[in-house]
Amino acid sequence: MTASTAPEAALGVLPRADGSAKYSHAGYTVTASVNGPIEAQRRDEHAYEAHVDVIVRPAAGVGSTRERHLESILESSLSQIILVKNFPRSLIQIVLQVEDSPENDYVNTKLIQASLNFAIMPALMQTAILALLSAGVPMKATATATAVAIGHQDGAKKAIVDPSPKEIETAQSVHVLAFTSHDELLLAESEGDFTVKEWDDVYETARKICCQSPAAKEGMDMVLDEEQGAGPDMRNFVRSTMESKVAADLAWK
């Protein structure tokens, strides 16, 4: 599958779920369903807050330690923005099904499963956020995520936004960052060797993608910022996706 330059999303794709979303970007397509708040089993029950349960299903085969690691990271991050204390002894379940991925993502599966798949993390996070919005789950903020790699291009070190699996293999370091709609850092996962200066560059690049103001763009323009080459405006993308869904739902009135 050829990686797309602009993200695409659709809400309400699964009629039997409380909320659902389908998201495609950087060669990945993920579908998410959200159910809840619902009654939690006794082993998952928390007396003062809801339990957020994330299930990641790979595009091929069965889940492994890699998916369990991704689930743990997503559960921790999403629990920080969902108003879990509003629903004690309840369960909010998020199921993320990877439908498509870059062609070489599952080549040499044993080696890939031994490490965290950084490239897919932003797609999983973004799909989960859109599905939660579709389900109307109360949240204190939304979130946007992106992946940035430090690699060599034209003989110089550069920050590569939304790197492909091949670029990740040759990169010096790979980073995944997520920011809330209040411009607060929600998630930061890194792998590889990097200096403090390189980390600062990655942070600023990711922050610009995730936090740039919607006013900086006109209308529904979600294309890449050609002048800066930073990547898609993710916050404006989420906003426009929700605006389109609300407009479609109210079209009959």
C-alpha cells in the first residue's frame, strides 16, 4: 500500500458499536469501535473510576507481546484524557483493528515483534480519539499524535515526519509524541540514540504538527504545509472531521 500524504477518516462506520471510526494515514488503515461506559467485570472494576480497556488486533495473525505493549501505552494515555472518575465501576472498551499496513511491515515477523512498532502508534491513537468522539465519551481534551524519525537525507541529519518502515529501519532514532488540545504533552516514546538538541528538534516538529492553530489554515485545507514541510495539521484535521460528521447528521433538519 502506498502511504498517503494526507490523512482520511470516517465516523460511525460500525452501526452496532456506541462509536466507531476508520482512519487512514502513512500507509496504515485502522478501524476502531468504542463501547461504554458499560458494567465492568469484577476483576476490572475500580471503585472510583472507569477502567479503560484497549484491544489491538494486528492485520495478520494473532496478537503478541507487541500488541500488548501498544495496548498498555494507549490505555495509560487515554485514561488521562477520558473523564474516568465520572463513571465508577464501569468499563470503556476500545477495540482497534489494523486493516492495512505498509507492505514490509510484517516481513521477518520475529524481529519486528521483538520491538515496538512506532510507525503505527499515531494511527492507533488518532483512530481511538475519533472513535471516542463518535461515541460521545466525555473527555477533558482531545489529542493528536505523530511519529518523527532522525535519519540521513541528502547526506545530512533531518527530522522525518511519518517515516516508512524502511526509513525506520535505517533511522538513528524514532519518536512518537502526542499532545492534547490544550497543547500539553500526553505521550512521548523514543527508541535509538539521540542528543538533547535532536530531541528538542523532534519535539518542536511534532508540536507544530499536533498543535498548530486552526486559524493558520483556511477552510478545510488539510494538505501538507509545503513551505515548512512539517506534515499535516492534525488538530485542524480532527476538527474538520467532526464538523463534517455533525453537518451530515443534521442535514435532515
